[in-house]
Amino acid sequence: LRSVGVFSFLINLLMLTGPLFMLQVYDRVLASGSVPTLVALSIIVALLYAYFGFLEYVRARLMVRLGRRVEEELRGKVFDGVMEQVLRHGRAQGQQAIADLVTVRQYLSGQGPLAFLDMPWVVIYLAVLFLLHWLLGVLGLLAAASIFGLALLSERAARDAVGEAARALASANQLAEESRRNAEVARALGMHDSLRRRWIASQGEALDFHTIANDAAGGYGAFSKALRLLVQSGILAFGAFLAIGHEISAGTIIAASIIVSRALAPVEQAVANWQQFLSFRKASSRLQTLLAHLPTERPKTPLPAPTGRLQIENVSVTLPGVERPILQDLTFTLDAGGGIGIIGPTGAGKTTLGRLLVGIMAPTRGTVRLDGAELDQWHPDVLGKYIGYLPQEAQLFAGTVAANIARFAANADPSKVVEAAKLASVHEMITRLPGGYDADIGEAGLRLSAGQRQRLAL
């Protein structure tokens, strides 16, 4: 980013090439009729503009890589944040978080930030105008203030609409994902049309707010562009008036027109990209909120492989907003090699207890210990290698049968994959599949029957 700032300094400095060239042509070349002077100036200008083009090219490439680096730095943390949100709250706006990350990258890789980097030069260009003539400087200053005021009005007009559009779009995306995931149930129970109407209504609400925001930004952007063109022509007219009074030269008229155009360009560009800036700001805010709740990973001292002694000590679990605890003062011990069955009516807390035992959730009070150590003393990925967990709904991942059995471990031993399948009595079932262990089971194992998915999950 510092490098981009240096390039922006040089680029804006080279922007003075045009007005200085016109000033020399009108005040010196035309007055003296010197063709060699004109040729020499033209060669110098050509070289400066070639250098300008090279710097613009490099600056654009730097911004693209800046956006890419931000995404590379954040994508792993965003993934962790989405997963943590699911574990803590049972829900997550996964698609929204990914879309926000893309929005941040695209904005940083585009022209929007360059307008803000060029903004300090507005003051310098206006100072040059004041040097040419103080009245030209005043006119340019009033124009810049007017266009900047339009930017603030545009932000105020579009701010709420952008936020509501993002909320409605997230709701529509969530509904679409739920409908896609539960398509069989929707078709079997005649819910297709109802879900379709809900999605269209939610998507339409997002579209309405997007339209409001875009109309506001587009209107102010068009007005600011018209104002800039008017000011540029006004500078020419006012400069001609000053030249008639012999207060400035003819070359100063053209130079002032070019300078005021360049002075207002960053402000106008900021107004034109204001909608993208608002979306970037909203996306950044949501990502910061997501990552703020991400627990800090601290190095953990490696513990020996657990033998399997499980201790539940005075465990109670209470959900937020629910007065009655799901589990209360639960205590028992299970030695290695032993087994225990939990029975009870729906809502008794059996599933919650299972989630406690594997470390998916933490108790409100009390401790869960494995070989005397609380579960949070292990890194989740390390502890998970020693735990088998089969929830009520078998959960598989897109990929091959072997990859799912190996938990997508890199360089998994094929012989251990086959051994695990035999222990679960699914080896014969797998070999009957087209492709066997290398068969692609599809998203969530949809290419398998429900019974096959359960046995493979086991």
C-alpha cells in the first residue's frame, strides 16, 4: 500500500504535464513561431506520458495483488469464523461471509481506493490554480466543495438502503440454500410453490433496496459529472474574461481548464464509486464482527494419546433465553473399554450430552474430562483423531468413499481405510459400488441411499 502511495504521488505529479505543455505552446511556441521548440517539447511530453502509462499499469497491478493478499490472509479465518458460528449458535451466514470477502477483494482491486489515494492532490491542484489567479482558485475550490457535498448526500441517501439490501439478500440466499438442501421433502409435501413465493418475495425485497441505493448513487453521480463539465467550461469563460483584461495569458486559460478538470476528477470518481465503497464498508464491518468472536488459538502442550477414561463432573447446560436447563448436575464416570447407554424422552438432553462428550459445545457449569484433562486442553483436530461420532443425521462430504472414511486426511494409508471399512462391515457394500472406494458419492453423499450413507458414516 505504501508502494501504491508512492506511485500515486508520481502519477499525479505527471498529471501536470498536460497543462504545463499547453502553457508553453500558447505563451512561447505560438509567440515565437519556433518549430524546434515545439518538437523538443513534444518529445519530452511523449516520454513523460509513456512513463505515466507505465506507472498507472504498475499501480493497477499492485492494487490487484493487494486485494488478493487480503483475501489470502482472511479466507482461512473467515472459514474458521463461519464454523465457530455454527458451533456456538447453530447457524451461520456462510454464503454471506464468503460474498463479503469477495466484495472486499474486488473493491481493493478496483479503482475505488485510487480515488481516495488521489484525493490529497486536489489541494495541490487547487493551489496551482490560486498561483495562476486567485479567482480561478476560488472557483475551483467552490466546485470541489460542491462535488464533495454531493458525495456526502449520496452516502446519506444510500446508506440505509445498502444495509437493508444486504440483509434481504442474505435471507434470500439462506432460503434458497435450505430449499435446495431439502428439495425432496419440499416436493413430497407439496411445499415447492410456497417456498418459491417466499424466495421471490425475499429476493424482490433485496432488489427493491438495491434499486433505491443505485438510483441515489447514480443521480448524485450524474449531477456531479454535469457540475464538473460546467465548471470546466466556466473556467474557460472566466479565464477568457481575465485574459481580455490582460490579467492572465491565453496559455493560462487552457492550463487552468485542464488543472481544474484534474482537481475534480478524484472527487467525481469517489462519488461514482460511492455505492461500491458503501458495500465494501458494510462487508468489512460484517467480517470484523465475525472474526471478533473467533477464539484466539494458543499453542497447547501435546498430551499423550487418551486411553479413554471419561469423567463427567457436575455438568449443567442452559441455553440462552431458556430458563430450564437441558442438563443439570450430571455426574458419571466411564472407564476405558466400558460402554454406557442413555435413554429418555425427546428433549431430555441426549443429543446435548453427546455434543458435550466430543467437545462440540462446552457446559454452562461443570467439566468434561478425558484421562483427567478437560477437552479444551487438546487441539480439536488432534482430539478428533481419537473420537468416533455418528450424529442422528449421517453427515458426509462431497468426494470419494475412501476420502470420507479417511476424514480427508492427506496421504491417508489405503490399507487402514479398508481395515476401517471391514471393522464397520461395509467393505462388501463399498466394493459393490461403481468405482468401489474411489466412487464419488456427490454432495452430502446424495448418490448413496439413506442406509448406505448411515453405514458409511459409521
